[in-house]
Amino acid sequence: MISETLIKGQLLISEPSIIGDLSFNRSVILLADHNKEGSVGFIMNKPLKYTINDLIPEITSKFKIYNGGPVEQDNLYFIHNVPDLIPNSIEISNGIYWGGDFESTKDLLNTGQIDKDNIRFFLGYTGWDMNQLETEMSANSWIITTNNYKNKIIGKAAAHFWKEQIIELGGDYLIWSNAPENPYLN
């Protein structure tokens, strides 16, 4: 369902017109926070070539790392759906939590108590200053939708996520669902 109101936990789907922007072209972003100071989100469908073990060798898990956005890409962030296991987590919405005690998280990963459907790691995040996201929405850069996946979004495959969202929107968006990523190369 398309929305006009920004609320944390929603999805931001990049409009097909965002072409050539490496960070946001065909992005689906989980809005992790939205308040009067600005907004924060994580790109859910841009896996990187790294695993958590590549970045933190003492973690034996091989979970993918995602490009969370262009801000602070030298920092690792994570969302999860196991707040009972990871202390100090902050609820985003719908059973999705942001961060928490990282030492506990490392232990849980190494003992196999958390799987890829429970946690997702990001380098960087997407951030907007006060009113910046609203301005981008007015410029038709984003479509806001309800996160119908709730906390299951964490295990959602990234490969065709943007295309699936565009198909769900239907109407004039359907033509874009099979368009090449860069129509200038067509």
C-alpha cells in the first residue's frame, strides 16, 4: 500500500527515474528512524562481496554484508528480529530491531544461535537531514509503502526485491519491472 506519511518501519522504493545513482538506483530501503531532525534507513537489496567473517575474523559465520547506504560506510550496523537474545536493541517496528550488544551478538553468531533469517549486517546507512527526505519525495524520487514482510524482511532475498516491489505497485510501474537497469545501455 502506497503511503503519503513517513513512519519508521516503512519501505522506501526508489522511483524508476533514479538512473545512474550507484547507491539508490533500484533500491529498497527500510526506514529505521524518522523524526523532526531527519531520517535513517538501510538499503535492503544491495549485497556486497564481503561476509561478516571477512570484516571480523573472530566471527565464524559467513553472512553477507549489505551496502546500507553512502553514510559512514566504514561502520558496521545490523538489524535483527531476536531482541530476547540481543540486549539493548532498539525497536524499529513490526518486530524489527536495530543494533544491540555486539559482544553478545558475536557469541550468538559463533554458536549458531542466530541464522541469516534473524540478522542482517550493513556497511553504512542512508541518512537525510531535516525535511530532506520530504523534499526528495516531492521530487518523485521515492515511493513509500508498508512493510508487509514485517520482521521476515531480514531473511528476504535481495536479488529481485526492487522488481517485486515495482510489480506489486502495478499500474504504470509494470513497464519498469522488465526494463534494463540502465536503459541507456539498451
